[in-house]
Amino acid sequence: MLEKGSPFSVVASIIGWSAGTTVRMAKRYGHIGQAAQRQALEAISTGEVNVAAMRNREIVQEVK
């Protein structure tokens, strides 16, 4: 869901993670697919930024 642009907080809510365990559970069960890694590297090399990915990263930083 995250790779398709869903906000981190929405995914955590759907899965049923509480605010106190969201980061820990995401670290345990979250896996970054090769397509997402490739897209991130391409964005870095071309200077393009995926807005949905930026929003997800901001939400993760807020939860920490």
C-alpha cells in the first residue's frame, strides 16, 4: 500500500497498529520492494521527487 502512495498513517490504521507500536511494527514487518528501491534511485539520479513518498517519509518522522 505504501509503495502505491497510501499515507503511512492510513496503512497503520488499516492494519490495526497503535500509535505507540507503529514504528516498531513497520520496522519488523515492512519490506521495501525492488521496484520501490529502483524508483527511489532513479528519482535521486534525475532530481525528481515522488510527492507521495515524501509525505510518507514526513509521517514516519512525525511518528518517531
